[in-house]
Amino acid sequence: ISDGRLVSQALTNVLKNAGESVKAKFAPEGAKDPEPDQIQPGGRIEIRIVEESDTLAVEVTDNGVGLPKEDRHRLTEPYVTKRAKGTGLGLAIVNKIMDDHGGRILLEDAPAIDATGAPRASGARVRLVFSRSLKPASASEQTLSAGTGHADEQSRAPHSV
């Protein structure tokens, strides 16, 4: 993975969506923006790392309201949202980050059984899938991107190619 900051942003966006989905399902009926103490217990978000021979996936599964069946594939397009307060940029940003890193985002229904073996009536699973063939950034690229390179490297003027 070449840019941990961007991949972290992608995961943060996915987790934020999962939290909002769980909050929407477990909030009192009709509550627009419930306080944490008003939300009923039972919300669950599971995070797993799945290693396969050629891929590594981060899976975020929740038992929230789930994803729409219709036009689900469009949720990764800019400005497409099914939420009243959503901007439609969260998953579009995740999709762009994954594309830039040679990966992909998969939007699925959550499995009917959760990690504890309990039934799950609704929910979503978002998978961030990375190819294992990606090479990590070289040590010098990591140093420069972290801003800790030699002073002469940091002060050089950028040049066009």
C-alpha cells in the first residue's frame, strides 16, 4: 500500500458509514439526531482482515439499515446518496482511493449470521480489496512523504516531467 494516510481515510469513511447505519437502525423511531443514550443496544460493527493468496481485504460488516438493492453500484459515484444528510462523497472518495491503489471496493449485504453465531436481520458488508502484487513505497519515498528527509531533499524545488 503506497499511501497509508489515504487508505486510512478510506477505512475511516467506511467505518463512519457503518456507524451511521447502525445508529439509524437502533435509534428511537422518528428520532432525527438521537443522543447516544437514546440509542437502543444491539448495534454491532465487525472488522476483519481476510488474507488470500493474491489479495488482502479489510471487511467492515454491520447490522445497521443495510444497503439499497436498487442502484447499489451507483453508491460509489460522486453525489449519489440514499441518506437525508449525506453528501454522496464518502464512498466516491473510498472508490477513488482504492482505484489509485490498485484495489477495489465491494458493497454487499451482511451475512445472515454474525461473528458470534447470532442471526443478523439486516446490515451491510464493505470490502476493501488490495492486490498483494503492490510493492510498498521505497524507504526514500516513505521518508520524503513523512517529511523527515534530508533538508536538501525537502528544499528542492519541484520539477515538471
